[in-house]
Amino acid sequence: MGLKETILSKSIYLFHVSSGSCNNCDIEIIDCLTPRFDLERFGIVLVGSIKHADAMVCTGSANRLSVPLIKKLYEMMPKPGFVIVWGACGSSRGLFKDSYNTTAPLDEIIPVDAYIPGCPPKPEAVIAAIVKLKEKIRCGASLKLKPEAPSPGDFRRGTRKEAR
Amino acid sequence: MSNRATIPIGPYHPLQEEPEFWKLIVEGEKVVDVDVRIGYNHRGIEKISEAKSFDQSIFIVERICGICSSSHPIACCEAIEDISGIEVPERARYIRTITQELERLHSHLLWLGLAGHFIGYNTVFMWAWKYREPICDIMETVTGNRQNYGMHKVGGVRRDIEREHVSYILTRMDEVLKQLDMLKGAVLDDPVLHARLKGVGVLTREAAVDYAALGPTARASGVDIDARRDHPYAAYGDVRFNVITQKEGDVFAKTVVRILEMFESASIIRQCLDSMREGPIDSNPKEIPPGEGIGVIEAPRGECFHYVKCDGTNSPVRHKIRAPTYMNFPTFRETVIGETVSDATIIMAAIDPCYCCTERMIVVDGDDKELLKAQDLIRLSQEKTARIKERFNRA
Amino acid sequence: MTADILIEKVHGRFGDRILKTEKRSAKRVYVDIYPKDIVDVTRFLFKDLGLRFNIASGVDDFDGLEILYHFSCDPSNFVVTVRALIKDKENPHIDTITTVTRAAWWIEREIHELFGVEFDGNRDLRPLLLPDDWPKGVYPLRKNFIVPKRDSRKT
């Protein structure tokens, strides 16, 4: 494991970008940094400038106005850098695939390293994804992670209800 | 026009979690003009809705905005039910009210945290968001999800509140209320916050009426409107609550309105849980006849308006969605001109803008040089608070 | 002021300039007018009667483009919708109501870019939502604009 991988996997600085989202995922990102879920214990910090970021977290369904900006931000990100797509909108445009103003899933615009599916993904799913990403970086690999089916223990007991 | 400079903020800016592009035209320290470009969140939902069935529309409308995830579906259901006067069972009306008030609580707490962060009170930010978590847990117990509840349908609600969950809800609400008391004292009695926020970003009553401002933005300027009282829907006709108004119209007044509204929400939830009787939760309407319907409800940011036109098929012919921030946002221009750059951010935040609800952007047509970077504006805002704090410590 | 009193006042003020009024329920009133009368009606409802301007919505109908202006009477719990039908779909024009209320500032820009309606007297009809390179003359919310369904597997 090289020095670059060791350093990167210790503390990932995230830059958050929304390409036209409903704001649910964006709130959950900030929620993950608040005392209950506290991603900062993994060394994750949200930075204000793309130049300081190790990873770019993208939400949203690639609105027409956002596409050139997303590409520009990806180019400005210092390499090696990672792209994490957060939510169903970025993975596949989600509910908005039949809109005149959404373009393509984010992985057809910029290369993506990790997907966190969900609408919005729960903070527990996000923590699992960040931990997986750290492991992958440590192994020196940068490849697309397939979302796994959640195990029964992932659901809080007694609160999962079936829709009528 | 001497010494004018443009400060672009955005579209990706640490202040806001939603993209928008602002330009403030300043002369020295004072803002003389402002323009905003929106459209970075425009997903064409009104057009998508025309191709989907009424049931599917409710799910899409839920994702207009993550924070108003219960308001838009209720407004949409009310509009469709208005077409032919579909009855909603009593228990379903109470459950709608409970989800609506829980959403108001979590939205105002979220706002309080963000506002604290913008002016440099990061502890308020962390604590407000920490005490938002019990509300999210209650939502998960009642609806099955922290956000995007999938709870509402035309004619009723999808899930019932089980009897054993009622005591859980009341216990966790008490937990939140204790902290709300503490936050209320910390925020409303702090002399530094009085000095920082009073007189800043004043929206006069005349301007609030002319721009048709809504929600806490209007109520803080003395405009006494609240769709829960004026156009009662769900179970609001059966519960007692106060509509909080202030007269000054500044950022401090907007803060006071939101904090006091949280206590009213808690009281409404208790009244609903006490008065709710057993019964059906869904009236199962079979078809929607041709016609037009309007749904008007009070979201956390103000009145939400949906207009649905149906031609007898299972899809809407036209679905017009108007979120409250659409009317509140233009008031920003009124309130920020003449203020200093370091106050621009908190004045903007005081409207509690929900860009994704508004689906807008504004472009400033300035071609002036860039004076300050994006991070500088939040730093300026926090530095101003620090200066005021120091003045109080010395005195 | 109830919905019935409002209908009386509107008829009293405008007489046969009103095409039709319909009271669908105690909370919903629909008034049909000619597009050329919209500014006078708005001034009457907003300034004289003190109703609140809610929003305007455009509807692409078979006989033309309808613009519905919704006003709320908060003290009495009803919504008045004023409907103006613009028959000429190729070149739709209607007077701006921003001279009466600034609340219509954004919605006129939105209806202009999504439906193609010209608001005479409004000098600020810049695009609000759509990107700058959106083709001219293509109005997304008109019925002749069809969004092709895309298969997510192929994009």
C-alpha cells in the first residue's frame, strides 16, 4: 500500500455539489456531520472549495444548467480525486428521467467511483459506503462499487412498515 | 456608478446546500443591487406530472423539496379532492395534521441550525440538528422513513398510527421540547444576537403585501395570514393554536416567529393525539371526474398552492405547483439593498429559501470584477458577530 | 365578505365585461373575463377589495391559451380564479399586471418562457428557469411539446 493511498484513506475531504436535487440528499449529507451520526470521527470533513477536496459528492439529476459546471468542477478537483454519487437521482435520474430538463445519469458525465442508492439514502447507508470507499482506497483500487442488498439487521426493529 | 463591484456567490457555495447563482452589486460595503439566477433545480415536474397518473404524481410531488416532503403531497391531494369534493375520513385528517406539524418542527429546527451557522454560532447549529433527530425518529416510526414519507394519498393516508406508538411519540416530543426551551432562552435572550439581527433586513408591511409574501416572512412583518386558520384543511378546524406575528419585519422578528411556532406545533400534535378516534384512514375514491381543483396548505415556509385540472382520464391535464419561496424570494431584493455585504447572507437565510421548491435561478447582468470569493462572505458574517461579541464582553 | 358578496360586487363593477361567474363551492369562485380587462379586474380585486394575489397559471387548451389568476380572500376562506382565454396561440398577448402588484414579477417571466405568452408592458421578460441555450420558439409546457420517454438502460 503506497503512501498516497495511506494518506488518502485516513481522512477524506468532501466537496458537496448538487446538480439539481430536491435537497433531501443534501440535508442528509450535512446531517451525517452532526453529533448523532458524526462522520468526522472517520476523518470526513466538508470543505468549501473544490481545490481542497479529495472527493466530490454529487447529488441531483444533472440539470441542463448544471452539466458544464459539474464537468468544470471535476477538472478543477486535484487528482487523485474520487467521485461519489449520492442518491437515486445521480445514479439513474430516479423519478425525473422523463423530464425535459434532466440530461443523463451522472456516470455518463464524469467518472464515478461509488454509488449510494436511495431516495434519500439513510445516514447508516452513507456511513457504510464511506467505510467501503476507504477500504477500496487503501487497497489502491478505484472501481465502481455495486450496491448490495441490505441485510435484515440493517433495519431498525419494529419501525419498518409495509405500505398498504 | 463609481466604485461598483460585483460579488458572485455560487452556484456551489458552502453557505447554501442548493445551487443558485447570486450577484451582489456593491459600492464599498453597501449592497446597491442584487440579482439571482435560478433554474439549477428546475426538473420540469409540472410536465412530468401530466404524463403520470394521479397516484404517481403524489410521489413525484413529494420530491419537489426534501424539507416540504409532507406539504406538497397534502396540497396535491387537497387539490384533487377539491375537484369533486372527495371526503377524507376523520382519522386520516388528524394523521395529516400530525405529519404536517412534525414537518414544521423539523424544518424550523433545521433553519435555526443553519442560521446559527451563518452567523458563527456553530454550537446552535450542532444542537439544533441534534434535536432534530428525535423528530426524524418519530417520522420513521409513524411513516416508515426519515424523509420522503410516502404517507399521503387521494382520499386519506396510507399508514395508520398504531396505539403503541403514541406514547413513544409523546416521550420523544418531550425530549425535544425541553431542548427547545433551552434554545429559545439561548437565542432570544442573547444581547449579541439582538445587536446582530435587530434592524437588519427589514421588510415593511406594505412591501410584504405588495410582493404577496407568505409564511413567517410575512408574519414577521405584521401580515396576519396563515392558511391553517384562514383556509382550514385536514384537522386544523378542530384544534386550537395561535398564529404568531411580529411587527418589526427584521431578521430577529423572523427568528422569533419561527421559534414560537415550534411550540404551537408541539401543542397541535398533542391535541391531535388526544382527540383522534378509531376509524378508517382511507375513503378509497374510485375515479376523478373532469374538473378543476385547488389545494391550499401552510407549509413551514408559507402557503403552498396546487392547481389540478382533470379531463376524466387518470392523468392531470395541468398541474400547477407554487411553493411559498417563489413569492418570498423577490422580497430579498427589497430587504438587502442598503445593507452591508456581511449581512447579505443572513438576510437571505431569513427568508428560509427552498430553491428546489422554487426551481429558480436569477442571473445578474454585471460584468464587474470579482471582489470577494464565496467563502469570504460567510467569514465576513461570522466576523461581524465576533466583533459585536467582543463589544459586549468589554462593556 | 363571502363568495356571494364578491360575485355581486364584481358584477356591479364590471357588468357585462364579465363573461361568466361560477360559484363551485363556498370556497371556490371562477370568473371568466376578456384578456383586455385583466388589469382593471386585478386592480379591483387587489387594491379595492384587498385580496391577496396567489399565482397565475397557464393552461394550453384546445381553444387557446388560458391564463388563470388566483386570488385568495384570507379573512373569508375562499379563492377567486380569474380566467382569461387568449384565442391566438401563434401570437398570444396579454397586458402585464406588474403595474398593479409586484408579486406577478416572476410568474410572468415563467409563463413567457414556458408557454410563449407576451406580457405587454413588462420590460423584464428574461428567462427565469430554462438554460440560455434553450431554442427559441420551443415552449415546454405547451401540449405540442412532447418529452420522449427515455429508457434508463440505454439513455
